Amino acid sequence: MNRPVRVAFLGDSFIEGDIVVADLRSALQKEFGGRGVGFVPIASVAAQFRPTIEQRSEGWHTWSMLTDHEHGYTLSGMMFEPKGEKVSVSVKTTNRYPELQSASSLKFLYEQNARTRMKLHYNNQPDTINELLPVVSKITQYERKGTFTEATFSFTETEGFRALGVALEDNSGVVVDNYSLRGNSGMILNRLDSSLCRNLTEVRPYDLIILQYGLNVVSDSVLHYGWYSKRMEEAVRHVQVCFPEADILLLGVSDRSHQEEGEFETMPAVLALLHTQRQIARKTGIPFWNTFGAMGGENSMVRYVENNWASKDYTHLSFRGGREIATALFNALLLEKEFYDEADKVVN
């Protein structure tokens, strides 16, 4: 295969800022090669506290499929249009993980253009690259190869320009893209634009799509999730149609605690939703991984908070807690790989 293995990690605020995803990416790249943070949206609510990339953007209007039903969307769930004539986005690598310090491929992804002019300045080089971007009405990527640690893209004559984001990566090994969208229950995936997803596959084919959802669904007042099961089954099947070549892995909801008679304990709704998610995976024919079990099962969130692995909302993980989940998931993936490798030996 003359390209990297690509993983898309979709989720809600549980993976915001690259929590969980960063450590899974690092482990996969250590094991199988590859560098770089992968795809970075033009703008993000997590940009200020994401330690795996430094990012700035100016002059963009953000469209989100959470609130917008007018435009088509693909995996990131966001699209960006210039507010005025001049816009820019800058990225800079960090040394949080050794694999992130530089990358050999710098990409800019956009989905519509009429006459935009782009200036690219990277690695503090004295020269600026000037490009007239081609007229397109489908997802396209501009790419430069070399060694990259920072880059600034500036655009003028931007009428009709729609952008998605920047990617820093290698064209070999493993690439893991974080597609977190705060407040997303996962059900809106049935609104992915299949044509745009096909376009995305042409420039950025995915081998594995991980779905992490549920925290925005769990409620003390709800113990039956048949309604969620129906809509999430539709969403998973639609993702399968949009990305027929990709495997899909559903992660179960993590532990979440509420206070009962002065003590924090697992919300009963977590167990109810977990059962529902297992059924969703079974009915759609995709593998399921039990995040709740990997944390330690019932009341494990209490231990996570005591260890400073989770915040005092007893819902969201810290980066340290994310590392625990990522390590368990990575080990589970390696174990499955060993099963496949052994099966291949028997067949061959």
C-alpha cells in the first residue's frame, strides 16, 4: 500500500483537545511508523488547550452540522467560509509527543473554490509560495512535501471559497485524525453528505472509523434508549454506505457518576445505554469495544477522579485518564491483530 493507514476518530467533548486520541495516535505511530497530528480543522473550540498542535486562524465563519441543515458535511462536521476578503490559518508542531515534532507532508483541504489566491509561508523560510488555486466544486487538497514544523496559509480573492482544514502527516505509517464535535450524540451522522464523503475518500481514504458517543445522551431521567438505538443504527449504516472500504468500530460509553446520598456512583443510565450500544453494534455488524469495562467497570469514574485522571464533573477525562483508555484500546487492537496474523499462518 503506497499510502498511510488512516484512522478517523469521531466523537464528542470526551476526545476534545486530543484527549485519548493523542495517546492512541502516539502508540500506533511508535508501533507502525508515521508522524504528525493529521487533520486539523481551520478553527476549533479546543484550539486553545490542544497540546498536540498550535493553531491560529483569522477571518473565518464556522458552519457546523450540529446547527446548520443548509450545507453538506463530511466527517469533521464543520466547514469554513471567509468573512471578508482576507483570511489565514497557521499551524505549528509541538514536542508533546516525539512523533509530532515534524512531518513530511503539509496539506490544505478545501471543498469549493472560484478564484482564490493562496500564500504559504513555512518553517520561517524567507520565501513565500504564491499559488492560484484551481477552480473546484469538490473536496481537493493542496500538498507540499519536505520537512515541516510550522506553516501559515493566507488567502485573498476568496469569494466562493470553502475550506476544511490543514493536515500535517507522513505519507506512510499511520495517520489518526481527531474529528471531535462538542455536543454531538452521533445521531447526526445520518446526515453526512455521501457525495462529499466519496470526494474525501479520493484524497483521504480511511481504513478505520472509530465512533465514540454517548455522553450527550446519558440522562438520569432516561433508562430506555430504544429511540437512540433506532437513530444510531441508521447513522452507522449511513457511515457504512459513505465509506464502504472502511471498517467501523463502536466504542461504548465511558463511566459517568452522579451523587446518591452523598456518595458518587455510576449513573444507572450508563449501564442502560451501554447495553443499547452493544445491540447497535450487533445489528449493524460492526465490532464493539467496552470503554466502561476498560476503565474498570462500575464506579470506576470515582477512582479516576481520585487519581486526577478525570475532572470533578465525573464525566470528562484528563489527558492522564485519556492515556489509560488509549493504552487499553491500543492493546485490544494489537491483540486482534495477533489473532489475524495467527489465522493467516494457518491459512497459508
